Amino acid sequence: MARFHHPSLYQFTATEPSYWQATAGPRNFSAPRLETTEQADVAIIGGGYTGLSAALHLARDYGVDVRVLEAGPIGWGASGRNGGFCSIGGVKMSLKRQLRLFGADETRRYYQSQAEAVELVRSLGLEEGIDFQAQGDGEITVAATPAHYRDLVEQAETHRSLLGLDAQTLSREAFLERGYDSPEQHGALKLKPTFGLHPLRYVLGLAAAAERRGARLHANSEVVAWDKVRDRHLLRTAGGSLAAKHVIVACNGYMPEGLNRNLAGRVMPVQSNIIVTRPLKLEERAAQRWRNDCPTIDSRHLFFYYRLLPDGRMMLGGRGALTGHPRAADRIYRWMERRLGEIWPHWRGIEISHRWRGLVCLNWEGRPAIGKFPDDPTVLFGFGYHGNGVNTATWTGRALAEWLAGSNSSDAVIPTHLPAAVRGPVKPFPVPGLRKPTLQAAMSLSRLRDFAADWR
């Protein structure tokens, strides 16, 4: 099956050597490979947050016979290798555009659903006994310049008055006492409720909970063919097949576009690279006046995201290369190491213990998409989280389960009971073959905007 990026990003038998993999803990579920001919009421393609949340809620809350097919090991994809930000977002369009498209009430409703989604993750951790190592009590956006801080003050007021969110700003001096020092720190915005977590522990915990509640999981079972035989979908893997009345497509950035024509050209998989340092000594943290345990981003368009992890390591993530070639990834890692030393000069040259990469899912309309295939309402989908999948995907999985088995199951193909921002399919990219040049142009424009903003 043709893929968007270099084949090295789609080796389902190879595990990225991430810090999360090294600290994941036990796998308390079986998830055998599908090697026989099986049947189920619902088949889910994709064993990340969306698919496992849908499976958990279908099995636990509705008693549905559900199976999950994952191409690699459970947690292989973005759900197991992201930065671990459980935060409010999920869209890649300006607030002005959201208000124009959806109106003030529906825009506020979407952001309130994002806050609800954060709390859903927290509650699942408690209800299902998932030790995902929660950290912090909000997400910090750090102003890279004084002008950026003025923008953040305006954003905070909009968050409070228009969206009903808990947002506060901290001057540079205030953030020195509660955050850290840096030449690129000029104040900050703190948004609640947000926290950091161990993403792989979370996805493995969801898998264990789903299996314990009655869902059946199949790892290393990539769907290679999809047919419809009368009223049943037939999903074929290399080792077996699964027939089901309903299918949920839950693939996001690793969408198998060639599997069904309704999936073609719908996503823009964008690379994100992460580095993690050795544990920082107390005196090294003190040198930068580090007191921040919240997930944090900087204020640029092409931003970095970072966290001090529970064992004292610094994690730094950012956009990756366009091609996906391993040599290009090496260049990105070296650039990130240099930037880490520029942002926090006392940590220049510090040893890097882990490096890895994965795919973030963007789409043409810049919003999450929940819906059914227009030509076959027995197929549901949820994708397009724009780098904010921990809570958005978990909430989407629950929404799909409720839509399929609950009181809103009569909705034809558009989930009118959900916020307008997530309803229905998104348009494919106008010329799917030009997605990489489009991405390159967009990244160049963002760099130009960042350069101009730095000189305001």
C-alpha cells in the first residue's frame, strides 16, 4: 500500500526507541495477532486513543461485541510516541475563522468539549486504574518576545470572555518565580484544565481496560483489503479476516488512504521529532530557575513543545523534516539540540538520551472530523486532531461509541448532536498529489511570520 512519507516511518514491526518505550511498564493485555476467520458486531481499524476509547466505551457501556485491528503493536503509532500533552486545542484554524464558520455559541461549545475531554482522560485514569503519571495543572504558552506577550494578554481575555476557559497571564517577572528563566521568556499564558502524562502508559492502560471490559484486540494485524459482502464488511489481514456489521476507522496520521476511496487525500501527515536529555541535576535546573512541571509550548507559529519529565529529564519536540528520510531526521535532531542550548544556555551541549519521531495528522479544513461515510452509514470515522490527540481522540472514541450504540444512532451521516466544528467529513485536499509542496509552502510562510514577529 502506497504511503505518504518515506517507508521508514511505516515499519510496523519496528518500535521507535523512545523514552516512553523505555519506561512503559507492563502490558496487561494479550492482543494476539488475527490468524483466523472471525466475526464481530463492530470492527475498529486502529489501536490508538480513538480506537481503544471507542472499543472501551462500546464494550463497557453498551455490551457491544467489538474487535480492534492494529497494524503494529498496541501503542505503535502517535498515541504511544507523542509529547504527552492532555490539552485544549485540536484545530488548526484561527479563532476568527472558527467564529465566522460556526458562530460564537458553537465555537464556545467546541472549546468546552475540549475541556470536558481533558477531564474524560483524567476520569478514565481513575475509573480504569491507569497509571499514566499525570503532571502539572495547566498548559503554559511562553512569549518568545515582548510583543508576543502582549498578544497573549489579548488571547487570555478572549479565552475567558468568549470561550469560557480558565486562562491567566504571568509577566516575565512572575513567570521567573513560577516557571523558568531564558533569553526567550517574556511572560506566559496559563490555560486550564490541562496536564501532562506518559502517553504510552495511557494507551496501554486503555488497551488493558478495553480488553478487561470485553473488547478483543489484535495487534500486528494490518488491514490490507476491505470488501463489502451484502450487509457485512470483510477486513482482511495477512493472517486472517474479520467480518463485521459496522466499521470504525480510527487511524489519524497513519491513515491507510488506499484502503477505501472515502479515505483518499483526506489527511496531511506531518512529522514531529522529539529529543530527551539525561536527567538534569538540581543545580542545572536551578541555573535556569526551573520550577515548571506543566506541559509548555512557545508562542511562535512553528513552535517547540517541552516538559520536564518526572525523573528530571527535559523533553523537547518540534516539527520534523518533509521527506521522512532517516538522514533528514538526523539533521532535525541536531538542529533541535542546538536550539535547546539557545533557549536554555546553561544546558548547552547536554547529553541526549532518546530521539524519536512520529506523525501528526492535519487536514484541509483544519478541524477534527467525526462522521459516517456518505455512501455507507455503517462506517464511522474520527480523525484530524492537529497535534492534540490525547484528549481529543479519547473524546472522539467515546462520541463514536455513543453515536453507534446510543440514543443518537439515528443520525444519518452527520453527528448533529456534536459541536459544529467536528461534524461530518472534511473535504479532501484539492490536489492530493501536491500536499508536500503545500506543506513546504505553509512551513516557509510560518517561518517568515515568526521572523517578522520577532522584530515587532
